Amino acid sequence: MKAMILAAGRGERLRPLTDSLPKPLVSVADKPLIEYHLEKLALLGVAEVVINQAWLGHKLPQMLGDGSRWGMNISYSEETTALETAGGIKQALPMLGNEPFLVINGDIFIDYLPDIALAYHSVKQGEADAFLWLVDNPQHHPQGDFAIGAQGQLTLCNESRLTFAGLGVYHPQLFSDLPNGKQALGPLLKQSINQQRIYGEHFKAYWCDVGTLERLEQLQNRLRAQA
């Protein structure tokens, strides 16, 4: 299975660090954030990774190279301006192929990647357009995003919502009818959820949206305490 890491965002709330670096290259405990993802993907046996790039994107291949360090091949999808999540995935579809693929936000940290075998199977067999992992609502996002129904289908009900982790397996057909250009992922997911075509799971491991300097410092302290 191929994977895509979303790395094209500007990272305004992490300035001044992101004035000179793409957000996923910001160092956390002496290692670029994106390298934690690459290490975990390698452990899963993922051999092909696509990384999209926009803001200071040339620094990603300069630092990460072709992926041989992790026993994988890295391809780069260059965006002249950031296309948002769905637009970035749409542009990268020729690199991702016709099979389901894993997508992970470049600005999150998780202790480990979940077992994706069942998720991949359900999407590949056409039972779902996507399979998303949800986490407990953090303080900065208390209202959550989606709820998990009795059969594992995601719903938009206002009760028992959890937060989308920025981690999911997608079928390329979900994006095939999107026009090229800047496209947000949220409306596309909600449309498919209303059609009962997206499943999900509560992911209970440690997760952090490294979106602010304060949360970056909290993650730094946690990782250094574990070292």
C-alpha cells in the first residue's frame, strides 16, 4: 500500500519557526516531525510514499532525499500554491495509483500507527469510500468532528463526536470527480458520510496536533522525558 504525507501547509501559528521551514520539517526532540512518520510507515512495510509540497517545499527533498534512508521510495507532488487537503490528494492521484492509500497529516504526532489491514480491506472491497481514525477531543477542539455509529459507520450527529486524527485510508475514486485546484476535504467527507460510505475507529494512543508553539513545546517535553 502507498501512503501520502500532507506537507504543503504554511504553518502560520508556528511562526517564526515556519518562516524558514515547511511545518513538517520543524524539529521535535532533535528530529524533523515528518521523520517520525517515515519511520513508522517503514515499520508498517510501506515502500512508496508521496509527499506534497508548497511553502518552501524545495527543502523537503533536500532534507529527506529519495527515501532510501528508510528503505522506501519518496516522490514529491509540487504545488505552486497550497491546494488544501482534497486538492493536494487529487493532484497526487497519478502517483498514488488505483488502489486504496493511506494519508497522514504532516503536522501531527502519534505514538504508533494503527493496524490498517482491516481498514484497507474494507475500502479495497468497495464497502467504504474511506476509513478514518478518530481521537478524543483535544482542548482546542472540544466539539469534535464525527461520531461512530453502531456498525462503525461515521455520522454527523452532534452527540459523542470525536476528532478526526488526520489519518485515513481512502479509495482514489472518492477524489476522481473533484475538479482540479484548491479543494477542502471536509465537504467531501461529509457528503460521503451522509451516504453512509465512510467508516471509522476510535484511536486511543497518544496523538498531538502540533499546530502551535505551545503544543510543540508540550510534545518536545514528552519525548525528551521518554528518551
